[in-house]
Amino acid sequence: MKKISAIDLFCGAGGLTHGLIKADVNVVAGFDIENSCKHAYEKNNPGAKFYAEDVSLLDSDFISSLYPEGHIRLLAGCAPCQPFSTYSQGRDVRSDKKWPLLYSFASLIESIHPELVTMENVPDVTKHEVYHDFEKKLRKLGYIVWAERVYCPDFGMPQERKRHVLLASRIGEIELKKPEPNPDYPKTVADTIKKLPPLSAGEQHSEDPLHICASLSPLNLMRIKASKPGGSWKDWPTELVAECHKKESGKTYSGVYARMMWDKPSPTMTTQCYGYGNGRFGHPEQDRAISLREAAMLQTFPQSYEFTPPDQKIQISTIGKMIGNAVPVALGKVIGETFIEHLQVHSGATTDAIRSVS
């Protein structure tokens, strides 16, 4: 069976790449405009070279030249999700520079014509014209497309993450592999992070620099001490409640300043997942927000995943952004395994025959 080689556009710190590699896909390169991701990407994914480039300016001939001769080519492009997220609803996002990136991805697919394509984004991406243009373009180019919403706990991820996943192939029919039966479903916060050493707010563990959490103001320290796992600020004494939440317009925002629950999956990890006030990111029992290591593990990065050089100071907001933007490693592995199984089913197809499809 021919080997699959992949190039990961918008690769970030390497969540998708790491998952693909775990599935035995050969990832040769990743592209991202954020140079801060270079160390994490290359350190944890040997053989995959990081390019700090704007995907909208990439040369398709250069991309094509990176693929090994004779391999089945996979082009992955998980464009930034911010223009399509629920946080962007109600505002004009067309001025956002991230908006046209799906069109850039489609242009590269048209020029390179890889045998396989994948993209992942927030479920609300399907509410936007650019997504439907993207899918129509793939079908016009001869790809068979599968695209559906994926609930991450179904695939063993300890996180209430819902994502829209698209798979496309010029080889034959394709769909994401089914979840395997799991008697321990769903995987929980306790399963994932309970054994990590305790921390106080603002503390960094001496042996794991990434096990670091943000500091809390005296007021927020009192608030988290009054918080219950799975509860909200509505559990607090009145004097601790923020003025904005006392107003009628703020009473529905119960998912901030909250603790996770040990026996449930975590909420979706966002780029602000290190902040107690930014969502349900309070530790289930310790009086602090979750650490960067805990957030990364809830994103299914291995505990050994290195995000910065050992001698470099941890910038919590920078690493938090990397973690929140990442494709969960476990989801990347499922996508990779799907493509491997897809190739096994269609093992009679030759590369020449595949590339002759118009």
C-alpha cells in the first residue's frame, strides 16, 4: 500500500500533525503565520518542518515540491475558526483577515490537486457562504466529500468539543471512522488531570514548566473559593457578584467564573482557557484556574509535549492561544486512521490512475 504524506496548513503547535503521525501518516511540513509555534511543532514532530508563512501567499509549486515522489498526497487546512464561532455572531466578520483563508485553501487545492484533503472548524462554519463555496469547489474538482459535525467525547476525548470535520478524496467514497465502543465513556476531567501535582494560583511546578496557572486577584480568589464544581457565580454571596451579572442582560451568562467537574468532560478549550473568568475553567477543587499543562492534556496533547524551549520563560497568553487553537491530537489521529483505512479499501488504485482524474 502506498504511503500517505501530508502537509498541514494553519498547523499551529501541531495538534493535527501529531495525531496524523500517531496514525502512521508521514507529515512533511506545517505552515502557520505564528512563528511562536515553531518550537512546539518541530520539537514534538520529528521530520516535519515548520514554515512561518502566510497561507494566503503560498506558492503552490513550492508546496507540491515538498511531497515525496510516489506518495499519496494529503493537504490539511484547518483555518482559524474565529470568524465562524458563536462569539462572532451579530458582527460583520467580512473585514476579518481570517475570513478569506478558506478561499486561499481552495485555490491551493485546485493548483496542487492532492488525492486527499481534510479541514476542521467550528460547527457554525456551515452557516457561512465561504464554507459552501469551498465544498462546491471540491466537488467540482472531482472530490468525493464527507462532512459532518463530530462530538469529541464519542472518540475518547475528555472535552465537550463539537467540531465540523470535512474529508475529501479523489480515490473513492470516504467517511470518518466510527467511534469504538468504550465501557468507560465518556472520558472525564478526573481521568485526564487528577494525578497532576497541586498548584496554588499563580504557581509554576518546578519539574514541569508548563504546569503553570494564572494568578488571581484577591476578589477572584474569594470568588473561586465560593464556587462549586458545575455551578456558577449564582452560587456566590451577593457581595462577590459582578455588577454586570446583577443586571438583567447579564443574568444568562452563567458559564463564566465557574469550576469544572471531575466526573464530566471539560468544556471546550479556547484560546482563553487559562483564565478563571473566561469560562468554566476553574479547577474542580483547587482554588485556581487550570494550568497550561492541564489544558493541553484536555486537548489530548501528551503530557510530555513541549511548547517552548526549556530555557525560555512561559508566556501564559501565548501558549494558551496555541492550545486553544489546536486540533485535538486524538481527533487528528482519528482523521489519520480514516485515511489509512480508506487507502486499504482502495489499495488497487495506482497513483497514476488517481492523478488522471479530472
